[in-house]
Amino acid sequence: MDSSFGDLVRNPKQNSSWQESGDASGKVALGPIGPQLCGDIDIRIGRDGTWFYHGSPIGRKPLVKLFASVLHRDDDGDYWLQTPVEKCRIRVDDAPFTAIEMFVDGVGSEQQISFSTNIEEIVIADEAHPIRVAVDTETSEPSPYIWLRDGLEALIARAVFYDLVALGEEVEINGETVLGVWSCGQFFSIGSIGAEEGV
């Protein structure tokens, strides 16, 4: 089903029902009020964070950032672009965003680890934004993530994960020695000792 999202991809300068206005925080207000469920739309986010419309990459970063600002995930794990105008479901191959750069400030348990995403969003690993690592049961391939907001995560890029592993230290938890990192006083396990060999 077509929607104003598709209209914006085809012609971002058109006078659509999206009335964009930015505030000091860079957030976008959209109107008018009255969301309509438009079902599925052929927008997909690849595992590397690339957005596609009808199979073609959306190359305009401001448009991708605009869509990302209205992206939500429901309790069933489905992803929706939702504005006061309409609500459309899209496909996401893995996580909707990627963490492409890492910054470290301080040392030890009080160090702060932050990540920059492919949509230029900065997130600090802390109690509200945990790091987790999912391991494929068949291939033992690790997939590391950082929590952003509203059920949305960023997949930590492989090169960045290597840097994260290099920061790791061994800690014994419940009788098991794990490799993990500290950030903002929180310890995040990134694998059992020996698992990092398969990274």
C-alpha cells in the first residue's frame, strides 16, 4: 500500500501531509493529527543499517534520519513508521541501526563507553542502554547490540566489536568466568572466556 512515506522517497520536496518543523533538539513535529493504519510498505532496513525502498537504497541521509525519528517497535517485534498522520509496517533484517564508532572516556569501572550510530545518534552504555551479545546457536557467531530507545537497538559493527573486546576484562559471575566491559558503573558481559575466539 502506498503512503506519504513513499511519496517522500520519490519526491522529498513535494507538499505532502508531513508538515516538518524542527526545534532546538533537532526533533521533528509532524501533522495533522489523525493516524491511519496503512499496512505494510515496501521499506526495508538491511543488516548494515541501509534503508531500501522497493529494493533501491535511500541515499538521502536527512530523509533516513527523518524516518528513523518516527520508527517504533511494538510488543510483537514488528517495526512501524508512525506519525500523527499514518502508521506503516516495514521490514528490518536485524537491528534498525548500526553502531559504527566507539569512544571511551576514563578507566576501570567508572569508564564511559559511548557509540555513534549510522544516523549520527550518540548513545552511552549504561543501565538504561545496556550492551548485549546474542550468539547464533548453529554458527556460534556473536551479534552485539546496544539499546537505544523505545525497543530499538543498534547492531555494533564488527570492527567496533573488536575494539570492545580489546577493552574487556575477566570477571567471575556465579562461578563462571566471563569477558565483559565496564561503563558508567555497570558491567556488561560480552561472552564466556574462549567465546571471543569465534568473534
